[in-house]
Amino acid sequence: MGETHDTWSVDLPGFGRSGTPAPPLTLPALADVVAGWLAVAGLEWACLLGGSFGCQVAVDVAARHPGLTGALVLVGPTVDPRARFAPRLVGRWLRNAAGESPRMVPLNIADYRDAGLRRLLATFAAAARDRIEDRLPFVGVPALVVRGGRDHMVSQEWAEQVTRLLPGGRLVVMDGLAHMVPYLDPQGLSQIVAGFLKEAGNETGHETGREAGHEAR
């Protein structure tokens, strides 16, 4: 995306290279941080791209802070209402792990270590409790749902339900990929997002590109 759109990667508080607030922030608090960053950055027609739990944060931003985003991309949106029990969610995660790249293992271990067990468990619980389906109808911007065709965390049925609940939703399935689409096929995802942004920009009357639009993820 960097070749056609200005792109930022945002570390949520407590993850990546961000600070480590105590106690761990709730999902709405994380969304408020992202909304605050968007407001300060002053981006025009920003697109939020969220992956997995990041989709829940992105939807919360768009639903509770209208006007800050111009579009959403939800890659592998969690959590399916039928998987809101720890054993079932862990089971799906284990089945999905077989399809992920083994090169992700050291990256995941480093991320988990940096975040700490308390924050990981709190985030896991917040993701499982969150009823994302209740907020999807309040997303008033064009939204793209992306699912890996072999994603065992996000079923095709759930991806289709998420798309239907979004007033401006559309769905793309990337065949042969597991849950972590951005890592497994970043180039393919980039092309899909660029096409979506062009279509969404035409629909809303906004040009998209380095000079007129921005993507935040």
C-alpha cells in the first residue's frame, strides 16, 4: 500500500513498541486511543485496516466516532458468536495454526512476551465478550471484509453475516489462506485494498491516493 497510499501501522497501547498501561485497557478504551490519534493526525478520508481483534477495535472506532474514518477493511473479523466460549475459541485457534506460516512463531512469541500474560488474557477475554454484531449496523462508511479461504477462526458463514450487517459491506475471500492474511499474502491483500479504496472513493466522491487519501492500520 505504501506505493499508492500513505500508510501507518499503529501499535495499540500495551502491544508492539507502545507503552504498557496498567491495568490493560478495555476494548472501548483502545478504540478511543485510535480515535484520538486519528483526530490529532488530521488525516483526510482515512481507512482503518484491522486484522482479527483489530477488526473489533476498528468497528468500535467507526461506530462510536463517526466522521473520523472514510472506510474500513476488516481482515478476519472476530469473534463469531458461536465461538465465545474459551474451549471452542482455543480449539479453532489450534486448528487454524496448522495453516499459518511457521515463520510467524518467533514473531508471535516476541509479541506475547512483550505484552505479558495479564494483558494477553485480558485481551482474549475482551475479544470473546465483545458483541461486534451489535455495532456493525452503525458503521456508516464503506467496508470491506476479507477472509482467508482456509481460516478456521472465521467461518464463511460468519464472514457473510458480518458483511450483511454492514450497511456498506462487501466480501472478498482469498483462497488457500488461513487467518493471518496480511502476513501470508501481503501483496495480494494490498491489491485488493487498493481496488476497494478506489471504488469506495468513487462512491463517496473522494479521490484516493497519496495526495488525497490515507490508510491507517
